[in-house]
Amino acid sequence: MTRIVFFYSAFLFLSLGLPSNIAAQTPSDTLKEVQRQIEILTQEIEKLKLGETAAPLPVTERGLGPAASRVYTLKKNGASIGGYGEIVYENFSKTRQDGSASEEQNRLDYLRNVVYLGFRFNDWIVFNSELEFEHASTGEGAEEKGEVSVEFGYVDLMVSKNFNLRAGKVLLPVGILNEKHEPPTFFGTLRPQVERYIIPTTWAGIGVGAYGEILRALRYRTYIVEGLDAAGFSGDQGIREGRQESSNAVANQLGLTGRVEYVGFTGGTLGTSFHIGNSGQGRPDTKVRTLLYSIHGEYAWQGLELRALYAEVNIDQADRAIALSGETVGSSLNGWYAVAGYDIMPLLAPGSAHYLAPFVQYEHLNTQASVPSGFIPDKSNDRASLAFGVSYKPHPNVAFKVDYRKNSNALNTGVSQWNVAVNYLF
């Protein structure tokens, strides 16, 4: 690279040394122009060495987070690579909400390290995938073993602005975080509980469907996917363990999922999403029809960011789900949260590219909002959390977060906690 810069510099010097330029520029101006051209050349050479992995990340493409969207920004056919990760420290209170001793142990966890691999075959066919490593290790003997899984892997046929096909293991287009779950993009050291236990983020399944624009600024995504299995439903985690993870998934009954969102005003999104399907998976006289729906909104203006979501799950034949799982499964589950943050760095250091945002988040959820006749709900599943914290980004794709979460429930056994997290995406 040094030789290239040298010869290019000599060429520029000779070119800039033509009589017309000598007349128009002083030696100092000429030297500055040479230095500018050398800097441009150096940057171009670095881009050629790195390929398109050096390209800036998009905000979002086709429903996905910034890093997952990288393959769609390739300017030529070939492979793309991206990823994200989060490392979390949780420090729990020594006492519960009612003053009794807490049994929670403080934890350090390399929660996730994710690699996105994509390939652009031509201008309208793309493969995209997410390979996730959880809890740093899958070795035996760990109290909580990690796992490696394919979070999604699909092929897109990008036909038109209004209609495109997607087939493979897809992320269900429900809620806010299920598709856009890269940690630097949301406030908080941990995902909201509502989007863990009411909407079981991250939720994916093998399926096929379409996405695009219905009208200008009105987008849709809809898929037929593998169904849930009610044998995995529980009282405290709702339908979360009913996900089959596309691993020899029983496909006697499928599900339908979809989303419509409006993005026609600057900085804002309003949307609704759903999933519906029978979760009995062909067991005699057991349908266990499961309906999830949510409404959500996002808004960003200058340094202000707002998010809010409400989600509800209704389960018919919840008594059959109880018989299958051995758990007191709720016949209805619901929850909501709202979060607000504001970037104060422009006030502290005008012109800085860094980001410093205090935030506050409140959520309430109940995974046993109602239960079948003859069963009693566990009050500890009626829970709430109020979080205060700050997110600092020295780079748009790297975040350091600290927050305090006051956790409570109707049984007065909630345990509050301090959390610290390191997040990144690329």
C-alpha cells in the first residue's frame, strides 16, 4: 500500500504542478491538495481490503435489526458477515420485597454471541442466517448449560416493493424486539419481561410467507409457520417453552402470523401483530387454540426515544394444556411496557459523536391473568418492574449500560437488582 500511495502522490504532484495550477495555487495550497488526495486514496484502499464489511450499517431492512440487515446492502453478489453480543452482570438484593432473605445469586454471563452469515446470489435472491452461541459454553457440568442454535435461516425472493417471498426458518413478526433484538438498539441491560414471557422473544419457526408494502408507508409481513406445542406451556413462562425451535418440530398443526405497521411520519412507527394456531399438535380432542396479538409504537425525535407495547395471549382449552404440561397454564396472559430515554450528550459536549442517554422503563405482566375453573393462580406471576438506567455509546454500535430494576409481584416476593452490560453489533 505504501508504494501505491507514493506513486499516486508523485502523479498528483506532477498533475497539480501544471502551469495553470501553479498560477492558481500557492505551494501551501498545492501541498494540502496532495495530502487530501492521499487521504482519499488511503480510505479507498482500506475499503478494497476490507470489502463491503466496512460499509456502515443500515438502520433496518425488511423488518430486521441493523446487523441482520447487512446482506441487503451489498452492492455486488457475494457473502456478508455481521453479528452482535451481550455480556451481563446481575447483582441481586439480599432481601425480597417482603423483607425475607433472597436466595438469588449474583451472576456474570456472556449471554449471547451471534454471527450473521448472508449471501447475495443476484439482485433479487438473498440468503440470510443467524447463528447464536448462548452462555459462552455448551460443556457438561455447568449449572446452566449454554447452547448453539440457528436462530433463523431463510431465502428471500425480492420480487417487488409490494410483494416478496421469504421461506426457511423465519423470525415471527410479533412485537418490537422479536425481529429487532440486537441489544445496542434498545434501552436496558436485559430485554423487557413482556417480550420474554408474553411474546417469547426470540421466537422463530420454519415457514413461508410474503412481505412488502400494501400502500405507501404501510408495510406487512405474514407467514405460515410451525405451530406451538402446548406440552411446553407453563404458569410462570407462559407459552415460551412451547416454541419448537425447528428441531424435529411436530407439524400436525401449523400457525399463522402477521404484522401491519405504519411508518408514514418522521421518526415514528405504529403497528399491530398476531399469531394464531392450534397447539395440541394432533392429540385426540386437544386443539388448545392459541391467539397472541400486540400493538406497539416507537418514536424518535432529536435525542428523545419512546417505545410502548401491549401484548395478550388467549388459550382455549387451557385445561388440556395443563394436563399435557403438568403446569397451571393461564387461559389468558397479558402485559405492557413503556420506555423513554433522552440523549444528553449534545447538552454536555456539543458536536460529540458519543451518546449518553438516561432512561426509565416500566412494565407489568401476568402470565396467569386468568386460569381455568378449579385452578388457583400463583400471585408471583403477577409482576411489575420499574427500571432506571443509562446507556453510553462511544460508537453507535457499542453500548455500555447500567440500570437498577425494582422488581415486585402480588405475592411480595420480588427481588430487585443492579445490572451492568456490554453490548455490541457489527
